[in-house]
Amino acid sequence: QVQLVESGGGLVQAGGSLRLSCAASGRTFLYAMGWFRQAPGKEREFVAAIPWSADSTYYTDSVKGRFTISRDNAKNTVSLQMNSLKPEDTAAYYCAAASVSRSHPLSAHYDYDYWGQGTQVTVSS
């Protein structure tokens, strides 16, 4: 079993930055890690993903150039640096992990086996 714990959410003004972190415990190897978000009344959507090798990263179009995903395999953590935040980025952000190899770009919710509880990000205008 894998436990994922997110941190770093909060309230920020438009144009500001936040850094989300997710710590995984209970398993030493996780093929891929990703971030999804869900705004009130909307479906959960893919934000970013990174495989174990970290030789590639994937982003939804709306965050490209503003968000950066990274991982530290030694610490079993994944981070999401979010810059130039917009009010439409407001959502609960969820960390996810895949235990086995999946097809890239790792953007589907069914690519992931484990999910965190989420951390709220609110961007004021």
C-alpha cells in the first residue's frame, strides 16, 4: 500500500506562485507520479506527470510554461512549482502515483493506482 500526502496549498493573488509537494511512503518504486486538479462542479483533470526516469514531463496545455513538475526518487517526492497563477487555477490539487509502467503521456486518471487526499489552491483576482 502507498500513502501520498500533499502539502503547500493555500491562498495566493493572481500572478503569484505556490509550490506543492507530495511525499510517498510504503513503496520504494513508483513508475510515474502526477498531479490532477478538480474545481467545484467540474471533473478532475490532468495537470502534469513525470515518469521514474524524469527524462520527460507532460502538462495540460493551460499550464504549459507556468507550471513545472519534478521528482526526487531518493526521497520519493514529487513537486509542482506553479508560477503566474490565475483564478482559473483554483482547485483542489491531487497527487497520484502509478506502481507499474503505463503509456505516456500518463494523463488519464486510470493510469494511476494511488491518490492523495488533496490540497486546496485558491487564486484571488
